[in-house]
Amino acid sequence: MDQSSQERSALFAGEGSSTLALVIYLAITILLMIADRRGGYLEEVHAYAARLSGPLYTLAEMPWLVGRALRDGMVQRSQLNSENRQLHQAVLQRELRIAELERDLLEQRRLSGSIALAQRLQLEGLPTRVIDVDLDPFSHRVVVDQGSRDGVLEGAAVIDDGGVVGQVIEVRPTNSLVMLLSDPGHGLPVIDARSGLRSVLNGVGNADRLMISSMPLSADLEVGDLLLSSGVGGRFPAGLPVAEVVAVERSPGSAYARASARPLAGLNRARELLVVAEPLSAEPWPSTELSPEQAAPASAEPPQSSAAESAAQDPQGTEAEPGQDDSESAGQQP
């Protein structure tokens, strides 16, 4: 009994001392608060404590700040990647559109040049566009988007802003087949603009080279000469630019000379072409009829007359030319 009573007394004694200490601390705290309220003695202490506790708050907040920065960075990166893809697609579309506009502008310029060439030669043409190319390496042919419904005729000449491209060899209802000058089976009568020499320009299967294979060694043809369509045959109008002579070969052991020419038209580049329909004027192409000057040499020489006819036309008689037969001389005497 005595032992338990002593333990309880010690317990109560400890609780009382603790309560007293708490009351003393509270009183001191209240006095300090009143003193700070009235005199402001602890402001510097507060500021110093705030400065000391600031890094602690920052350190405690660091994981949240790092997490938010990572999240914002991921969101911004995703948005930037999406915007970059959109801008890249927009740039590609703009570049494609610009390329299409530049191509259309070049085609319109070439077509305008073709129309101007046709008007200068008083020709009527039908604008057309290349829609297909023959893949056979041994034939140079293209398909254009105009046919019999549009008034295209078989054998019509096809030109661009540079000159002759070829001729229509097959007409379909909605499109036509055009044989280019470079086709090995194509031949075009041409005339030298400088000397007036007439020849035939043949394709050799090369879009950048044409050939004149048979002409006399003394033919007046030089490098740089301009070859025009002569109009012989009536299919090509006379005066269309065709090619420029780039080489002339005259081999002493050969009976003929050869010449190479560069076509003036873009045989493998042009897309907008002009199909020549007919002259704008009612007059035929100059090549279909001979001019009086061209016809004069054929009719200038009078027909050969016999000596008897000459004597009959001259009643007074003339002296016989040397070399006449005695029988003719005798027949002219009365």
C-alpha cells in the first residue's frame, strides 16, 4: 500500500511541474507578443527568421516545381512538334503550288509564243496539251488532248513557240497522235533561209539532233544557217522555223555531203502546243503554187525548131549553119 501511494504522489508531482512550466511559457509568450505589438522589437528577428526559412521552403517545394517544369516542357514540346509538322506541310503545299504556277506561267508563255508565230505567218491554230508520251525508244510520238471533235485534221502541222514540233498522224475523237521531228520515220522538206537550198530534214531518234543525209558536195550550206519549212507537199506551211545547222560533213571519198541540225522547238520539253489548222487568209500556202519567177525558168526556153521550119519562116533564105546535113541544105533550095 505504501509503495503504490508513493508512486501516485510522484506521478501527480510530475504533472504539476509540467503544467506550471507550460503556464510560465505561455505568460512569457504573451508578454513578448504585447511588447512586440507595442514596440516592434522583434521585426528584425522576424525578417532574419524569414530569410533563414526561405531556402527551406524552396527546398521543400523543389520536387513540385521540377515536376511542373517537366510536365510543361513535355506539353510545349508536343505542341511545338505539332506546329512544326503543320508548318512543314504548309510550306510543302505552298512550294508545290508555286511550282505549279511557275509551270503554268511557262506553258502560257510558250503557248503565247506559238500563237504569235502562227499569227505572224497568218495561220490559224488550235491550242492543245500533251497528255501522254510513247514509251517506245525507237519512236518519238506524243498524244495531245484535241481530236476530231475539236477540228484536228490528220497531217496537220504541230508547232510551239520555237518552231515545228511534228505532225498529226492519227486523229481520234478526243485526242490525236503526233509524230515528232526526231522520229526516225519523219522527214520534212526544208529550205535554207540564207542560200535558198532545198533539202529534206530527217529524224534520227535523238530529240536534240536532226540530219540531212543526202545533198551535193557543192551545196551552199554552212554552220549557223536557219532551216525553214519549204511547204513542199502542202502539209507544212512555208516559212516555219525548223532547225539550225550545227555541223556540215563533206568527205572527199563520198558522193554526198551530210549535215546535222539542232531543232528549234522543244521536242522533249514542250507541253503546250499549237495544231496548225489552215491559213487565216483565203490564199493557199505559198508552197502549193509556183510563183511566176519560179515558173519562168521552165517556160523561158523556146521549143527547138527544125532547119526547114526556120527556112520556111524566112522567105529570103539564110546561110546554113555549119554542121547541117547536105540533105537539109538541098531540101531548102527551090
